[in-house]
Amino acid sequence: MDKPSGFRGRGSENNPKNRFEKVERVPEPEADETSSPVTQFLPDASKSIIAYNDSPDVGFDASINPYRGCEHGCIYCYARPTHEYLGFSAGLDFESRIMVKRDAPQLLRKELSGPRWKPQVLASSGVTDCYQPIEKKLQLTRQCLEVLVEFRNPVIIITKNHLVTRDIDLLAELAHYNCAAVFVSVTTLDEKLSGLMEPRASRPARRLAAIASLARAGVPVGYLQAPMIPGLTDSEAPAIAEAAAKAGARYAGYVPLRLPHAVKDLFEEWLERNYPERKQKILNRIRAIRGGGLNDPNFHSRMRGEGVYAEQMAELFRVARKKAGFEERSPDLTTEHFRRPREQLKLFG
């Protein structure tokens, strides 16, 4: 029997061992492992919605997201290992067992209202995508945006889903106060590759359409070639930059592929299933920018890579960005319009 080419609509095809668990789940031979698992949406009992980080190479200090795990199923996603903290696997579990913070809007309003909150830019989708498919039904991200509009707190959204255009009304209102920007992740222009690599995310044409819609509405919008995959998608940098600029993007950025923990094996298995003839070339290119390994966890270098090939990637992107006419790297949002609605009401008391 031939080896299956992967589950339809899933990036990974198994659940590798959780690095924190002593016991590994091994499916029984007679079990049905040929059909894609149905996505489960599980309650997340978190008592807060704002997460903080102290990473010196991340462009934000605070972030929000109503979801943990991501049904987009991007095989390369660096966030996959975060599911292991929940007792799940970084493989199929990450994309089929989604933790949902149904009270995210209420938690956000409470935290922004508190005296401990110091107005600052919030990132949404700093880890997993806040516009993954279930958002169309639950609208938790939209409700969080409604809270941000009330407070006029600035937000940067990163997504690869056209669904972000549903909330153009709220984003445009925030943008009026210089409090909103969106980055759309455009990893490739190849529809087939995108379907294999990012099975439940919007296809490239839809992402470019999202950029165009946001730009027409006056919402500052950029694109990210993130990740840029050595030997697979890096050569697309000029074409992606040109397409994004034509759509109306004002900002541009890239991040070389990162493969932390279990993602290394998942990505290797994906290459073997889909691009066996290119597998070794791609892995060798990754090793060339990651000090001989498939991942570099060190601050700064993890976001840019090191070595001659990493420098070539950076130069390719720089030239592509310049040729496409990008001058700004990131938006400069402000907190000067921040307000606490209850305090505003007191003025009329």
C-alpha cells in the first residue's frame, strides 16, 4: 500500500511526541488513520487576554489572540510547539484542537480599563492567526476590535486570511486615529504550493485582494514574506514585492524560515511527501543560514539567519523592496488618542 500523501486540508499527517510528555501516543494499525480528523474547539479558561514578551527581536511587547492552535495548518508554523504546553502535540493536534477564549472581548475591556494598563500598540496574531476559519462564525476578533475602537488603542494585525476584510469598518475607524495597521503574510504566489503548505489559509490571490481592499479603505497595510524558505520560496521575493506593491501595500518585511523543536521533523516529512527531489537541497540551504542545524533559537539571528546565504537572501529582499518602491518598513502608530470610555462619561456626570 502506497504511503498516503497527507490528510486533505491538513499540513501535518501525524502527532509527534510532546517533548514534555514521557508517554508517546502510537496509533494502532487497525485504527482509522486515513481520514482527516475533525477539528475540535475547546474552551480556554485563561483569566487574561493580553500576553507580554520580552524578546528583543520581536516588534511588539504585548499581544492578544482569542485562539490557541491554528486550523490554517501551515506546516512551517513556528508556533506549533506552543501547543505542547497544553498537553497536545505540535502536529495534527495543533491544527485540529483549537483552544477558544470565548470571553476574550470581556477580558480585553477589563484589562484596558484597569489602572495597570499603559497604552501601547497591541499585536494580534503574534503567534497564531486571529482570522483562522472559526473566526467567521465566532467573531471574537471582531468583538476585540470593537473594544479597541472604544479605547482607541492601537493594534497591528498579522494574518494570511482574506477574512480580515470583513472588519474594514472597524480598522478604518482606528486608522482615522492612526491606531491600526495590517500585515498580510504572502509566502508564495504559487497556488499549488500554497495549498500544500498552508492548506486552510487564503490562497495568494485572495491575500493580495485583501491588501487591495484594505488600502482602498485607507487602512495602512503591508506584506510579510514570512517565512521566506531557502531553496523553495526565497527566489519569489521580487515577484511577491511587485504584486504586493501593485495591490497597494505600503510596508514590506521578511523572516527566514524557523523550525523549532518538533517543527523540524514535521517539515522534513512534508518535504518527503511533496518535494522529495528537492528535499536535500532545501534542508541544506536551511542549514546554511542556521549554523549547520535546522533551527537557531538565539535572539536576533533567529529572525535573520547567518552566513553567506542569509546575506544573499537579505540582499535579494532589499533589492526587491527597493525596485517595487517600498520606502517604509513599518507604520508608526500612536497612543495619543487612547481613552477609557468610563472616564469620558464622568465628564458629563
